[in-house]
Amino acid sequence: MGVRRGFVAIGTSISAVILASALAAATAIAQSTTTTSTTTTSTTTTTTPSSTTTTVPPTTTPPTTSSYPTTTSPPTTTTSAPTNPALLLDTAIAAFQLERGAEWTLNWSLLGKSESWVAHSGQSDGTQTRTLNAGGPTGHLSLDLDGKLYVEGNAAGLGNFLGFTASASKAEAGHWVGVPKTAAVFDSWEVDLTVGTAAYMLYLGGKPVIGPTTTIRGQSVIGISQSTKADGLTISQTDYLKASGPPLPVEIIENVDGLVITVVYGAWGKPAHAEIHKGAVPFLKTWLAKA
């Protein structure tokens, strides 16, 4: 999962966009930004009486600017008896991308700061709300993706999550803003709003290792662990995947030098229903603070 969307050379795991705000809030971890985008293709899932077999798409192609793995052939694995960690991870990502929708929440807390996300990722649309408590006013942000990306938040949310200037944050607070696909920030802001991109939260980098079968949230799961280092940080992550059927994630735990980020998955297969905000204010790049 690498929450790492914003980490240079780490890809899009839990650690990217999250760490950007988490570390800014905690001042304990350095942050950087990397913009990524992902394209997906259709896959085929077949079920036999004795096991569930998932065929990984032949062209699951992650962003060229990230370190995501690229699946160039369609390996097949039976999830009831995984033996190859890399193959299991690829299969889990492909199974995630096949779903019509995925509901999930993300949370972290550190040094009195905290952040939470509530998301519903779909095939081509998605919704998300974020809350950040980092001292001062609580930041709120909502995102709807349906062709165009729509964002709305209070001043603290627009500033902390999207990097709006103080004046733009105040002026646009409470207004829905429409961000076209042609905007330079579109790809980085819409990451995780679709299953195609959210699936890469499972990928951190490093050598994956399969752990024993255990029980998480009442479900039998197989843990697959990864670890890496970036910008002086030690990052580890365990994806807890369903032990039977398609290896969809039940929970992900990522630890970034003491910052623990937890992603919990809810219902699968339910399409997202993002709203089109016809009265949205057109986004202006001049609203963004200089890097």
C-alpha cells in the first residue's frame, strides 16, 4: 500500500500523500513529492470447484515516474496455496483492480496529531473525505472524481492537503472547485480515487515475504511483508490478504520510523457514486503556493 505516494523513488504506497501531511504535522519525518498515474486493463477471473484462480492482466502498467512493478506476462496463481511472494502480491494488485469498487479507511496518529480518510474507490470514479488534526483548526477536504475532479474543503484543509496559498484557501473555502484532467496536479490529487490506482497501496518495494496464515478482523488472512529505506527513513509494511478466494486486502499496516498508518478495507464490489458539481469554480494554478 505504500502510503508513500509522495516519496521519491518509493512509488505509491501508503507513505506518499499521507506522509506529506503526516510528517508536516508531526515534523518528525521529511517529505517529498512524486506525481504518479496508473493505467489498467481488463482481467479475467475463473473459479473452479476446488480453488479460486485469478489471472493477472498482461499489461498492469504502473506510472513510469514511480517504482511500481510492471506485470508483463499473465501469471496465474491459486490463492489457497501461495508459494511465490512476488506472484501473490502481483495477483492481489490485479484482483483489487478487477473490483467494481472498494471501500476503505486510513488512519494515523503521532505526537498528538492525527489524520483519517474515508474512501470509496471505483473503476472510473471515486469519493474521499479527509480530516487532519495538526494543531490549530481541524482541516477538512472532500474529493469527488467523475470525469473531472472536484475538491471542497475549509481553509485548513485546502492549505494542508492541496497546498493552496493562505489567501486562496480563505477565498475558496466551502466552494467546490473543478480540476480538469489537463491540470498539472490532476494525477497526484486523484490517486487512490479509483481501484486502478488504490491497488498500488499494496506495493511498498523491497523483497516481499509471506508470513503464516492468521486471523485479522475475523477473517483468515495471509500476511505479506515488505520493507525499504528512503530519504533516511525505514519503512515497513504488512498486507493482510484474504487466505481464500481472490487475495483482496483486509488490512494494511505501515510503519515509517514510528509513524503507524493503518488501512482497513470494508465492502468490495459496490460501485462508487461520485457527484458531478455543475456549479464548481474552475481551478486556477495561481492558487497554489510556490514549491
